[in-house]
Amino acid sequence: MEAHRRDVSHKRPFVRLNVAESVDGKLAPAKRGKVNFGSDDDRFEMENFRADADGVIIGGGTLLGEDPPLIIRNQEILARRLATKGSKHPKNICICSSLPPNLAEMKFFTNEETEKLVFTTPRTPSHLIKLAQQHAQVELITLNASGRVDLAEVVRRLPAHGIKSLLLEGGGELNFSMLEAGFVDEVCITLAPFIFGGRSAPTSFDGVGFSCENVRKLSLKSHRVNSHGEIFLRYDVVAEAPTITPSRLFSNGIQIS
């Protein structure tokens, strides 16, 4: 896996996906909204990942639903980042096909400590692009055949902005799309001791989902359990496809391994 990473490092950033989810894989309860359910230990883990990254990227749903400034608050971690990276916070990056009209009031845009990079499309009115340019560097991206932001073009442009290591913080639609496109190298999951339930509750990987033969395989590299009952899991994304064989248990079923 390390060799695979080195092979792609000159073409695109190393991408680490980090997410905290309930035991049933949900990012929030069915009614959604801003929900913090991770412990201080989980926050410490996340800020360490942010300290290691050149940039942190979120999708339009996370921007609209949570409006987060992607910053480091822990003073020890902050000092380490300043010593190693020369800046307080990683570059705040957002992909949003159409920027919101109230962007000048949003914390993501107005936080004075962060450098911001926004990828949007011609769907955003020109006056909103000009407004966003007062707070961030804005780049226009073409739409792909599915009418969505061309992620390959976004990833291709990141090295020109000094992004060699990228932290992906969701939401579920962007997580799935980046994994589907083969742009995720490591998956870090904090499994929190809650069950949210609900068929409409957002999950860590939304989108259309994979067919059986395209399921992504992971290789566990570390795990840890804390006193809060949280489980911290780190996986490498495996390059090869899963093996599909007829199921020995179910007629007309399949076995994925």
C-alpha cells in the first residue's frame, strides 16, 4: 500500500478521510442539524489530523448545514503546526456547485485566521462569485457528465495551491464521490457509542452506492478504544477489487471477500 501511495503522490495529494459516526453509521439523527457527539478525545484526534494536512476539504452540504471554520483550537497542536507548517490552520477548502446567497455572513468565509479556497461552477451567479472573492480564492470548475462538480479537475488543481496532504471531512456525498473516484488513500473512523437510526439520516458514505464488484476494500492498520467507549479505526484503502464468488449459504447469492 505504501508503494501505491508513493506512486500517486506526484499526481495528486495524499487524501485522508476522517469521520465520526454512530454505531449504525450515521453522521446525525434523522432530523439532521448540527450535532456534536464525539468526545474531547475525538476532537483531539481530528485536530491532530488537521495539523498534519495542508488543506481540509468539505462539500456543499456540510458548508450549508454546519458552516464550520476548519480550525485548530488546541494550543499544543497549534504550536506544533506552526513549527512544522508555518501557519495556524490548514487551508479551508470547499466544493460547492452553487454558493449560498448569505455567504458573507457564514463563519467559513468570515473567519479571519483561515486561508480559503472555493471550487464552484457557473451555476453560481456572478455577483456571488465576486462576493466570495472578497473572502476566498475562487476557482470555477466544469460540470461532469452527471451534472456534478468534476472532482478529477479539483484534485488536479490542488498541488498548484500547495496541497500535498488533504484531509477530507465530508459530508457523506463528497466522501462517497471521492472514494468512488479513487482519490482516498486512508479512512479514519471514530465509532461513537450511539444509535441514531432512520432511513433518511445522513451516513458517512451516501451517494448512489457501489455495485458488488466495485465495493471498496480496506485494510485495518490500527484500532484503539477509549474510556468513553469510542473506537478509533484507521484503514488503508486497498487498490485491488474484491473477489466475488457464489455464496455457499444462499441460493443465487454471492460472497464478497
